[in-house]
Amino acid sequence: MGKTARLTLIHEGLCILPSRGKNSKPHFGSRFFLNHAGRCVESFQSLFTMSIEMNKKTFGFLMVTLLLVAFLGLSACAPKSTSTPTAESHTLPHWTYEGEEGPSNWGKLDPAYETCTTGKSQSPIDISKAIEQDLSNITFHYQPSKVNILNNGHTVQVNYDAGSYIELDGARYDVAQFHYHAPGEHEIDGKSFAAELHIVHKSAAGSLAVVGILFQEGAENAAFAPLIQSLPAEKTDVKDAGVTINAADLLPSVQTTFRYSGSLTTPPCSEGVHWLVMTTPVELSTAQLSKLESIFGGNNRPVQPLNDRPLVEDNTP
Ligand SMILES: [Zn+2]
């Protein structure tokens, strides 16, 4: 018998370990064997061999525990759902102002638009029974901007040059862009207006404040000429129209506002928007209004319920 064979000879009972006497049972996980000198020695085995030789109950318990730990570990790291949309894979659906994809169905078009249906602080609203208060004035710090204009398929928008802002209750909101709706979106005591301009402002923290200016038919308005002459009739990327405009000139002379907390008036209808609707409408000529309507006529969301929101009117210019 060769050395190797003798080392692997395992023979319980016949092998006597001097310290433990004849017929000693091996320790857990060990075996006796005769070494090359013919002496009886004890050898510990690998974990794998040990597990095979454990009694079935102990082995089963250990394996269940290992599998459970592995499962919990994987669950904690796994994404909630493999179908979770990502910015790369999920394009938000098209929406319109009429038909199947119109305002009454916006909330059903995509979960991202849900607030359009479920939101309780939606815009626009019919402004009536506003509570008059002496509110702190909005201060306008508007500078001229290039007319960086685009038609996004829902409105014509001017992306405003950086540096113009308003101060509202001590906070700064920078002008991001303005765009129009025709007819207007907000109503006053049930009366609708020919069009409405929205000057959208954003604070450094990301909250929005929108100044709404209502238009009614009247005299030609020279301040709007650079916008009116630059309107792109078809969907376009942003382009520099080569003219400048100053949002300060678009404001009415009396700058008191109706104020309430509302939403975007287009999907996703996000709430938490500070609405500042000018109490005094601004005049545009019939020709100017026609030009606006010729590109977008009917891009207005219907008025939404006020619910229990406070609606106040600043009564001090
Ligand atoms: Zn708007």
C-alpha cells in the first residue's frame, strides 16, 4: 500500500487515538486516518465535505438561512420594477387642446400627467370674490431681451435673456420665458379675454411664479410689435429674431395683481405655482390679436375649480 493510499484510508473504530481511547468518535467535521508511519491521527475536513456529512436537519437549516440572506440582499439592491420608465426610454405622450388628447383627458394620457386630473390646486381659474388685501408689492427688475423665439407646437414662446427678475415677498424669481394663450385662460367674474400672456419666473430653489397679463381688444400696442412681427407660424427650434423686447413695457400701468397658488396650465399640470394675474387688462389691436390667433387660437385650458384655495387681490398699487 503506498503512502498516499494509507493517508486516505479512513477507518473509524480500528484506528486508536491514544488520547481518546479506542472507538473514539471523530470530532464534528474531522476524521481519523492512519498516517504514513502507521499512527492514528485526526484530520479536519473542508467546509464542503463537512456540510455533506452533517445530519440532514442541520444542513437543511443552514442552506435555508443562506438562501434567505442571499435573497434579502439581492432584493435590497434590485430596482423596484424592471418596467420603471427612464428618461431615455420614456417619451411623454402628445397632448392637445381638443379631442381624445384634450384637457379633459390629459390626466389619463400618462401617469406623469396624473395631477391634471387629481390635483386640487389647478390653473387657470375664474377669478371672482377675491379678498382684497394690502399686500407687499411685486418689484419688477426687467431688462430688454433678445427675442429668442420658438413655436413648440402648443404656443409661441420667447426665452428671456438672463438677468431680469421680480421680487416677491423677499424672494427673487428670474424671468425664464413668456408665451401666450388665445383666448385667455383666466377669467374674471366669468368673463373671458381675447388672449393672455404668461411671464414665467423661477427662483434659485426651483419654485415658479407666473405673471399673467390679460388682453382685450383696443388700441394698437407698440410694445408688442417685436413679438407680433416675429411669430413663427410653424413648429420651430429657438432662433434669434434679431429684435429686442422689454417685458417691462408689456405690463399694464397699474400693477396690482390677483394672487393664488395654482399650477402649470399644460401637462404635467404641476402645482405649487405662485400665480400673479394683473387686475388691469392690456389692449392689443384687432390686427395684433388676429395675428396671435392665426398661429394659436384655442390653446387655452378651461377654468378649474378653486376648491378651498385663498384668492386675494392686492388693493394697493
Ligand atoms: Zn401659459
